[in-house]
Amino acid sequence: MGEDFSDSALVLLGHGSTLNVDSARPTYQHADALRARNLFAQVEEAFWKLEPGVSAVLRGTFAKRVFVVPLFISEGYFTEEVLPRELGFAQRVDGSFETIRHDGGQTIHYCGPIGTHESMTGALVARAKDIVERHPFPSLPRTENTTLFIAGHGASNNENSRKAIEDQAERIRANGEYAEVQAVFMEEEPRVEACYELAKTKNIVMVPFFISDGLHSYEDIPVMLGETEKRVHERLKNGQPTWVNPTERRGKRLWYTASIGTEPFIAEVILERVREAAAR
């Protein structure tokens, strides 16, 4: 791993939701995975909307160094202002916040969000490849005959959320592996439902760029893609996936994945954010 973090605590900071029990799952998943690797003296979870809260979790960390990694997709008001303020980081003259603070004998590092890290590209590609390998009907599609869509919420509440999606699409496109790679959005153009017209290939894979599987990823987007609300709700009630892979619509064959947040590779992205903070 390079640097020794055996004297350090890692805090994974998720959004959480009182309305969606799955919202906290990626945070617990990656905390468990990293805890099992014994790289840190402590690995703790904290949430904005659930307990333990953002500010309270630091009271339970006793390591000399603490690295706080936000499990969020994009930079913006929340990760650049709200969370640093809650964590007690000092505000600079220009309005931005410090990323290192000292509290007694403890040094606390605030890391960048995982969604904007360049290595997240590998997690998106891994998720896209996994879904077609698990559902190779009628045969495993070749990537050069497939259009990959990265789906995001859009910028209605965060001016940087669109940029995070587009940046990842651009990075994957540069690899030249897929016939085409495009960003689509729930609340901006191009819309999620436009994928059928935008794709020049018969095969489509869509990866929702969300941390957790919530209402957007397992209800709203399947309906936008043409599934009926009734069938989505029936499948949810029965504990079934809300999209059958693959589904044929409008002359296309579409595979739809779970949100990116549970991809095991994200544990490596978290470690990269820690290494960056330690090097500052």
C-alpha cells in the first residue's frame, strides 16, 4: 500500500436516508471490507441523515491521524461547505475550507469525494461488464458493438453533478473500448429516456452513477426507460429487480445495472483518496 496507516482512523461519510434502508448499505459494505484488511487502526461509519452523525463520530476516534472520506458523487455545496463546517474545519478568507485541522494530539484530514476520482472510471466499467456477463442473452455482447450510458441526476441541486458524470463518460470514451459512451440525466438534457435514439448500436448498457440504490436508481430510471410504474412496484414488493436484463425496447437490447456505490472496486478509490490526503 505504500504508506503505513496503522496509526490512523478511517471515517467513511455517507449521506444516509430515513426513507430508504438501502442508502447506508454501500457505506457499511466498504467499511467492512476495509476493516477486514487491517490497514487502519479504526474504520468507522458516519452519516448526514443517520446516526452516528457527522460531527459525533470524531469523538469516538482515538488514532493520531483521522482520514474522512465522503462517499459522494460530486464536488459542490454539500462536500465543499456543509460537511467541512460540520467537521469543524476552518473557513478560509475566500470562503473555502481547510482540509487539515489539529485537535489536541490528533490530525484530521478531509479527503475529496470518491465520485470525482479518476480511478472511479474502473468501477463504472467493471459494473458495465459484470451485468452483461451475468446476463449474456442471447449471447455475450461485444463492447465494440455496445453503447455505454452513464446516468446521473443532473444539476438541479448541484452545479457540479453534471460535470462529474460527463467527466467519467469522457474518460471511458477515451479508452475506445465501447462503440460510444454518453452521459444522460434525469432532470437535464440529454434525458435518460433518449438513450434509445442516441445509441447507434443495438446493445445498450446503462450504469446509474449514484452511491446507493434508492428511489432514483431502482424506481425512477426504470420507468423512464419504459417500464410501467405498476410492474416496478410489483417487483419491489416481491423483492425482485425492477429491470429485467436484458430488456428489448424500441429495437434495442438494454442492460441496466445497480448503482455504482456497491461496486467492490470502490474500496480502492477510497484508499486513493486517503493516500492523496496523506501526501498533502
